[in-house]
Amino acid sequence: AILASEEDVRGYIAAGDTIAQASQISCDSMPASIEIVGVVPDDYNVVSNSSGRSSADFTISNASLQGDSVTGEITNNSTQDYDDGFVATAIFRDSNGNIVTGATDYYTNKISAGETTTFEINCMFDPSEYSFETITVTAYGESY
């Protein structure tokens, strides 16, 4: 039985890149399994982007948990500006490396090549309710 479903549209993902994305979904009981399926709708116009933009364009530093938010700094190490901003995701893992939970936030301000700026990912949950060992933050640029 399907307990819940959600659709989440992603922006550009560079060829060969891996991005992290976190989301929460509500359902009445704990599911036995979770299935995530990537699809390209028939009416979606896939556009090739030769800019080579990827998550490797960003460096995260000084990441820390502050209440129910993960804060830190992000640097655009590429030679290109991200006019549409970036997406930052915090992944919480247990001592065995398993994903416990995560949170994603969207930043629509331009981040220029070489620029460093701050971020704050609002978890929308109480992290103290989860048993986690590490938090890893990754980011990728938005390009529309």
C-alpha cells in the first residue's frame, strides 16, 4: 500500500555529478520501505548545458548545528557566476554512516565566482530528536 507520495522538481544536474537533496513527507505510519524514482516528464524540454557546473564548484566551511539550523559558509570556487543562487543540503548520519535525516534550503541570491557567503539551513525539525554522529553539507548551483 502507498502511504504517501510527493513530487519534487529538480533543476540542472551536471553530467556525472551527484547531488544531495533532503525532504520530509508525512504519513500515518512507518513505511516498510521507501521508493524514490527519477522521471523526465514527456512535456519537459531537456536542455544540454555545456557550462560544466557541478557541486564541485562549491566548498563548505565552518558548518555547525545552531539550534534547529545548520549554518556555515559557502564559496563558489568556479570561474562562473550562479545568477540564480544555490541549493544547500545537510545530511545527518549515524555512527555507521547511515542517513538518519536531512534538510535542504534554497538561496536565490547570486553567488559570484570566488565569492564566499553564509548559509543557514532551517531543518524544520528538532535535530535533538535524532541520534546522529555527523552532519555533511553539500551544495550545487541553480541554473535555469
